Amino acid sequence: FITWGNNNPDWDGILTDSAIARMGVLAIDHYPQDIASMSGDLVELREKYPTVPLVISEWAAIHANTDQERIDRIQTAMEAFSADPGIFAVNYWSFGPGTGKEMLLNKDFTERPGFDTLKSFFLP
């Protein structure tokens, strides 16, 4: 199951505690408009599902308007993810190559600002 559906009345009752128990893991896509809300959103999710292993199946700095804002959004999100020991996988969408604001690789596979920031959370 990919979506938590928080604050969406159409999803009420679809993602039940018994369904999560049977799945054993919860994967979410999350693209907050305000990246500072990422930590709060994770806290709220953990209040509802405190022991469920979590995958951030899709997220990116899609709302960044500048290179520095992309870097800051990646840093903030990855710090939030790193603070939760129950998150065992993170997928940045879309890594690239491409031309979107969130892309971390150009079409020629050269690195864009933010690439090293993301990489620093995975490699020493």
C-alpha cells in the first residue's frame, strides 16, 4: 500500500490497522509543499503507527525554485528520515537524468546541485 491518505476523507477506513499488520510494512509517497512539515508529518504518522517499518517510496524536492532551495529541501528531508530508526528505505523521485526542478542528474549524467547532499546520507 503506497498511500497513507492523511487528511483525505475519501481514504478513511481503507488503510486499517489489521491491513497494516498483515502487510508488515508501510510505504508512503510524500511531497510536502513546505518541506519543514516533513518532520511533523513523520511524527504524526509515527503516532498512529509507532512500530510499523516504513519506506519512503517516493519523495523529491519538487517545490524547490533554486539550486540552494533544492539542497536545503534534500538536507531537511533526509535529516527527518535519518531521525526515525524505523525508516529502512528511501527513494528519491526522480533522481534523473532529466530536466525537472528536482532532478539530480542532467541528461548527460553530470551532477546537479543537491546530488552530493543526498549522496552524503548514504556514503561516508
